[in-house]
Amino acid sequence: MNHSERCRREATRDVIFIFQSRRRTFIKEPEGYAHDGEGWNRLDDDGEIIESDTYVTDDEVAEADSECYIDIWLPEGVWLDRDEAEAWGEAHNYRFENPKKGVGWRVYGMPSYGDLAKLLRAQDEKQTETAP
């Protein structure tokens, strides 16, 4: 797929794709849970740990208290094609999927500007000229 086809498909001018990994950061102690350095424990009404050998995942804690965390999306790489970026993410899923730590990934399309946009358009024009 060439550059102009990608832009039409994504409805974004001079589109590029950013592969991002998610890092969940807790900004406050969620109500009813305590972290012991290794994981989250559920607390009873008296503030005592219910089961000390069973941890609750970050996602479960986040569902219980949606205001206790923020998600930070870190750029990992840039692709020219969404399908290629998503295929790379699936192939390297082990690096980004860990429910205990609350990580994940996404591919985010965004417009490019300046010299990068000019370069992408020029490459597209060059491909169009050489096409039979």
C-alpha cells in the first residue's frame, strides 16, 4: 500500500504510525488494597490483609478504583504501515503483555509534518511515476 492509500484509509494527512507501550502508574493507594512491594493485597474492613499469598492484578485494582492510576504511553517505534506495526506488536507481545504489571501496547496513527511529510509525499510520487 502506498502513502496516499494509507492516508485515505486512515483519514489522516501524511500519516505515520507510532507503536506505544503502556505503563500503568499508581498515583495513590486504592481504597481496600495495599501494596507490599511485590503485589496488591485485598484488605478487609479493618485494614488487615485477607489472603497474604494471593495477589490481585493491577487491572483488577484499577477497575475497583479508576482514579488511583494513570496510564503513560511510551513510544517504542515508528512505522509507515499500521498492519506492519500491529504484526510486530503481536510478534513481540511477550514484551508488552503482563497483566500483573498492567502493561500493554497500541498503534497510534498521526499526521507527520515538515521534512518527514515532504519525504513521504516525494516517495509516493516516485512510486506513482514508476508504476506500469
